[in-house]
Amino acid sequence: MKTSVIYCKDSNTKGIIDFYITSENESIYMFSQKYRRSTYDYYRNGVLLKDAFNYKKIHNDKAIMNVIKRFSPSISYIEKAYSVSIMNKTICAN
């Protein structure tokens, strides 16, 4: 994996946070979801992509587990839509 970072920002809509991934020096919107403090605190400063799928670091927090489940489909869509390589398997396939 490249040094991609997943982070969230508070959106202009009350109670919603937006998730972004950095790829090749640009931030790409992934998805939005309802605000959960634990999720916001974990991702607000950014998490490396290689650590984003690590369930050990989240200490069984259900809100963060649900976010992790949304990463793979979102990243796959971004790779196709923006023609960028983010995951190792995509980099190897190209």
C-alpha cells in the first residue's frame, strides 16, 4: 500500500462526518455517516491505510467496526472512478 491516509472532517451538516482518503497528494471524498464521537476521535487526525483495517487497535468499538466495513467498497469505487491505485492488490494488477 502507498502511504495513503484516511481521515474524517466535520461536515457543514449537523450530526454528519465526512471521510476522505489522501492519494497522490489529493484528498478524495469517500462517504458520509452519522456522527459518533468515538469514530470522529479515532479518524480526525488521520489513520494510515495499513492501520485502518486493523481491528486490534479499535478495542471492539462497534461504530468503528462499521466504518471499517465500508472502506473496501469505497476504495474500490474510488480506484475505478478516479483511475488511481490505492491498495496493494490494485498496484500489483496494473
